[in-house]
Amino acid sequence: FEATDPDYVGFCLDTGHIVYGHGDPMELCRTYPERISYVHIKAMDEGLVTQAHDDDWPFGLAVAKGCSVAPPAGLPEMGPVIEALADLDKELYVICEQDMYPCPPDQPLPIAIETRKYLASLGLGVA
């Protein structure tokens, strides 16, 4: 980021991929607030992340084994992430995701509904 202009180069704060890469989404919020252009809210199972790295799994295999989970399960904890995003005091486009492949076609919708309820209970998307 030091070599680029924040007016032109931002990034997607993808909480799950950051956790998967052993990063800290909260630290990125604190360090690069002006660079956060949009957000992917996602969570990962800490134990499966560790196993995926220890056993050198490709990311697709980790996903197939259930590494990506629906909040409130997994990391990061969503309450502090949502508070940090609110503290940025800027309008953000936020997408909630869960990597789920392969999966039955009827599996995502109920998970999405419950995840939306959970995130709304924390104030995400509530005006």
C-alpha cells in the first residue's frame, strides 16, 4: 500500500480469507481504514484452518471439508468486526458470504436467512 495512492487503490476486507491466511481483520481495519473499499463478512473454523495449513490442503479441499462456516461459528468474532467497521464512519458495501462447494442447492438459503438475522442482531445493515 505504501507504493500506491489510496484515492485509487483500496481492498476488500474479506474477514474469512484474512483469518484463513492467519491474519487479523481488526488489525487491517486499524492499519488501513482508508483502503477498505468494501467488505466480505465471512467466518472460518479455526481447527480446520489449522489442519488445512498443517496438511497443505488446497483451499477448495478446506472448503469442501467445511472450513467456511456461518457466523456466529468460527472466527473472527463478528461483534468486534462490526464495531470496527462502524468506527470507520464511512458508508461501506458489505456482502455476507460462506464458501460452500460442493453443496446441495437447497442448503444455502436457510443458512443465509439465519446468518442475516444474526448479523442484524449485531447491528449490521440496520439504519
